[in-house]
Amino acid sequence: MKMQMVTCVAPVNIAVIKYWGKRDENLILPLNSSISITLSPTQLRAKTTVALSKDFEKTRIWLNAVEQNPDNPRLQNIIRKIKHRAFRCNGEKNGQANKEDMLNWHLHICSENNFPVSAGLASSAAGYSCLVAAMANLFEVEGDLSGIARLGSGSACRSMYGGFVEWDLGHCSDGSDSLARQIAPCDHWPELRALLLVVSEQPKTVSSTLGMQNSVNTSELLRSRVECIVPRRLAELRASIAEKDFEKFAQICMKESNQFHAICLDTYPPIGYLTEVSDQIIALVHRFNKLCERLKVAYTFDAGPNACLFLMEEDVPRFLSLIRHFFRPVNNGPENFIHGLPVDVP
Ligand code: 2P0
């Protein structure tokens, strides 16, 4: 069987200014812009292989070895968009098959994560960005791909770039300007470290997609956040990154996380993503910062109980020893935390 095949790896990204709420569910257009940090793909990553053959009878997809329904509209949107872009730059491929023929062939997609899915660790961001990168490679599509990754999962558009990334909400109704861009490369702030504390590997009880729909429909706090708070915080966070001002960065980061979870509680019925252990981590960070008489560590929590801590490299050993003291790994298993250096996507 003749087959074209591409494998790609993509990293997760951790939002500092959170995306929570859409103005368009189909095009996945957010209510506010967001800023994230892309982590190293050597640690948490999705790996996707896409194969194309005229002998495949239908399109099939496997996620962590379990076959999924290929009729998922988000997946179909991505396939359609990539093929559309490929068609626009139509040409000969490998001197054999015409690209136009290839566009009618079926795909086999195989994706795996090396970390728990649906546990608030940005698995869909890594998964969809990886799929888009692999498909673009296969069909020789070039240029910005964040708008296509966004159609898989909003946060996926930010994983298309390394370092510090902003997803602009955009203003066009067709979503053409709702794209991600790098605002600083990872080597801009090489001392910055991310420490992930895995509190639970259980899938979340309320998906992000459903949770944010409910927040948009019921939370009054969300409206004032989007209109009054996020624009100011975006500007402040950009400045803190440009100046490498960790204390400023840390304060915005923690306040953002707290406000996001306040909105989840303001949603009706309320959504509680944090657990007692999450609260203990928050308390420990504040006590450590108070002891140091300055902000040395910042936490942020996404749609799950797992913590992402940001700190300077020089403070990692001291803070890790505190974590090891207060939070013992379950069942004497491997330590449930990983520290990573944000690096560029290769
Ligand atoms: C973020 N989260 O900015 C925020 C913070 C979770 C909390 O983006 O519906 O999986 O697929 O666009 O991208 C999670 O939302 O949701 C998310 P969809 P997505 O990272």
C-alpha cells in the first residue's frame, strides 16, 4: 500500500491571562484575548501521526490507542480547512499524484499524549495543534496555522508558537483575525521555570467547552471581567514580560487564576475545579512569598485541580523541597511533578 505519512510533536501551553467564554461557538471566537507560555515539548507533549493513502476506505482517528468518531465537527473543520488551503496552492507532489487527487483520499490519524487527558493540563491544546501541524506538513500548507488550530480547540492556537504567546480575540465576524502570535521568544526570559503539580489525573467533571458556555450564560462577573479587567491586565502582563518583572508578572498571574475560578463559582450551577489540595498549594505559595517578603512563586490553575507554578530557576530547589515535604507522592510512585523550561516549538 502506498502511503504518505507525517509525525509531529506539539507542546502544551499554560494561560496566564485566561480564555473563558466564546462569542461564536462554531468558529471558536473568544470574548477576550489571552496570553500563555508554551512549555517544552520534551516533557508534556502530544504526538500525532497522520497518514494518507488512496487505499484507505474511510477516515479513522485513534486517541491514545482508542478509536474515536471521525465525524467530530471540530476534526472535520480542520481537515476541510487544511485541504482548502492546500487546494489554493495546488501543484504536483512527488511528481506522481496530483494534489487534487490527494485531497480526496482518506486519512488515518493516530495521536497520543504523554500526560493525562481532560485533567486541565491543556491536552486538547497540544492535541489539536499537533494535528494541524502534521496535516499542514503532509499537504505542504504554509503560513500561519493558528486560525486553523483554533477551530479544534480555542487554546490550541496558542500552542502553534513557542515562548510567550498572545491570542488576539480579533474583530472580524469570520474569525480571520482571531489568531495567535509570539510576543516574546522563550530565550527572552531564560531563568523563568514552570513547575507542574499533578493533583489529580481524573478527567474533569465539566468540560471547558460546556463550562464556559454556562459561564457566558449565567455569570455577571464574566461580563465585567471581559469589558473592564482583561484589557488592563493584558497590557500589564505584556509590560511585565517585556521588563522581566517577576513580581508584577506573579501578581497578575495569581489574580487571573483566582478570578477565573471565581467566575466558575459565579456560574449557575457553580463549577468547582479546585480541590482541597489545590487550596493547600495556594496557601503554601502565599506563605512562602510572605516569608520571602516578595513574590517568588506564582500559581495558576486551569479547568482542573492541577497547579502550574512559575518561579525563577534559582528558587526551584528550595521550593521543590517544600513541596516534597508537604505533598508526598501517592503509593510511593514516581513524583507527580515535572519542571520545565519554556522553549520554542521546533
Ligand atoms: C485557557 N482554558 O486560556 C483557559 C483557562 C481553561 C482555563 O482554554 O471549547 O479546551 O475547546 O475552545 O480551549 C480550555 O478551553 O476550550 C481553556 P474549547 P479549550 O487555557
